[in-house]
Amino acid sequence: MNRNIIQPLTAAVLLCLAGTAHASSDDAWKQLAADVEAKCKKAAVTIEKPSTTVDPFGSSHYGLALVAGKPKGAKGLIAQICVYDKQKKTVEIGSELDAKQLGLMPAK
């Protein structure tokens, strides 16, 4: 994939992740977010001590999260997009994305 489109593509994905929330109880949303976080962290096997940012509502069918951290055995910072199937309660995790290219690294 052309490296020049990664940042705009990531921005577009994250905007899509902010889909509309359907009415539900606060406890149900908190439970969903906790499950998404736990399963996404477990799936991020290439990241040491992963940090997870969960979309508070996800989409109508999926919970969504961005997992970031130091790659195991290397320096730097990577991120992965994690998708949680609300019906099956399973996750899929994307490939490693360079946090610098995503604009997640502080300016020097």
C-alpha cells in the first residue's frame, strides 16, 4: 500500500468509527467498552503493554478500538486497529501502523 495514503486512510477510518450510538444503558456501554478493551489488548500480541482507546459506542455491529504501544523487541511506537464483533464477541486486529506516520508522536 502506498505509504502516502496511510495517514488520510487512518483519519477516514477513525471518522467512520465515530458512528451513531443507539440508545442503551450506561452500564451496557461500559461493559461493551471493557470487553472490547480486554479482547483487543489480548489480540495485540506484537505490542508490549498495549494501551487501548475504545470508541465509546462503536458502530451498529462492531466495537472499535485503537491499540498502541512499543513493538516487542524493537524501539518506536506502533498502533493497530481492532474490530470487535458485537454478536460473536470476537476480535480481529489489523496490521502494525507506524505511529509517527499517523501523527501520534509528539513533535520534536
